[in-house]
Amino acid sequence: MTFSEKLFKLRKQKGLSQEALAEQLNTTRQAISKWENGQGFPETEKLLMLGNIFEVSIDYLLKDTVEESRENENGYYVSKEMAEGYLLSQNKVSKNLALGFSLLIFSSIPYFLFKDEPITFTLLTIIVAVLGIGTITAGIIKEDRYSLLKKEMLIFDQNALKDLKMRYEEIKSKYTAVMMVGICSIVGGAIFFLIIKKEWVDVDLLTPYTPIFIALIGIGAYILVRTLSIIDAYRILVKNEEHVSTINNSLMKKVKKKINDL
């Protein structure tokens, strides 16, 4: 293992965040991040302090060694294969969730198309809504396979983590424009219904176009749920410390609230 990999491993074993370690070394979190990414090297004084904090020799820190067993690491080790499997699974889950929510929105369209045929629009509404609920349920079931990755502190090989970070930034950049299309689609549909509610225009003139704007909202919902789910999957891996801290803080608040209620 290289120095950067050892530093990352030792910090995880000790249960320290980059901020906590930086405070002990009287340096910045950015410096710790650079050292762990192999973009810099600490001065001698800091190396001595690292040796004292992690109870290892300077010789161990400086010499490249064969990677040791991860049995004692403080966290759940995620291999590159597991990370790829999780991302692939979340891609499928995002499709199910996005399609499911869209179908639920689309289920209101038959009413406007077959308003004069109660049996027809009722049956179509039920069928489309059931399909939507079933699709969402299928997505939730698939998501449970990797639920552990969303709850535990994760440990990665440094090269795998670097690759995930690069892809995360690329995905965010790529989907920003796509998300804007989804937002505009939903806003466009919402404005249409606002106009109807406020009766700014003759309602009878606009009513025939209602299915179109419902479909517009459904398409926007599909785009947003799909893109946000994929981005969030990468975020959970790349920003694991922040994600777990947020969950823990949320749980602590709930526990304290229950205790206060008692």
C-alpha cells in the first residue's frame, strides 16, 4: 500500500473524519484530502504526529507495502465490483420509480378523455394506477438488496474511489441540463392548472388541453426522479461520510424527541 492508502485506512480504523484528523494535526481538511488522494505529502513534523495518533512507525507510513487484511477496518469494505453492481442496480431502480410515479400522474388522464363514459375512464384509471404502484413497489424491492451501503461507513480502494468521484462530477454536469428540462415541464403544467384555477382564461377553452399538460407533468416527474436517483446513488458512495452523518443525526433527533415525549 502507498502512503495515501495507509493514511485513509488508518483514519477509518480510528473512526476519524478528515476534519477531526486535521484538527489534531493543526492543519486543514483539504490537506488531509490531498494526502489521501496522493496529491501531496506531509512534512516531517506531521508524519511524527501521524505516527503517534495511529500508533504506527514512520517506517511503516513511508514504505510501500503489500495491502493488509481489512478484517479490522472500521467500516464496510466495498469492492469495485460491488460498487458497480450497486450503481447498475440503482439505475434499474430509478427507472422503476420514475415510471411508477409517472403512471400515477397519467392515471388521471382517462377521466378527461372519456368523461362521458364513466365505466371506461374508471377502469383505465384503476389499471394505470395499479401499474404505477406495482412498478414503484418493484423498484423498492430491488433497492433493498444494497440497503447496507446506505447505512454503514464505507471503505474503498483509493483508485476506485478516485474513479467514482470523477464519474460523480461528470454525471452531475451531464444531468444538470436534463433536470432543467424536467423542472420546466412540471412548471409548465403547474402554470396551466393555476390559470384554470384562477379562471384567467375561459375554462371551457382550456379543458380539452388538460390531458396534454398532465402528460407534461408526468414526463417532468419521470425525468426528475430518474436523474436525481442516479445522482443520489453516486453521492451515497462518494459522499459516504456526510450521508452517514446525516442519517445518524436524524436518528438521534428522533430518539431525543421520543425521550422528551415520554
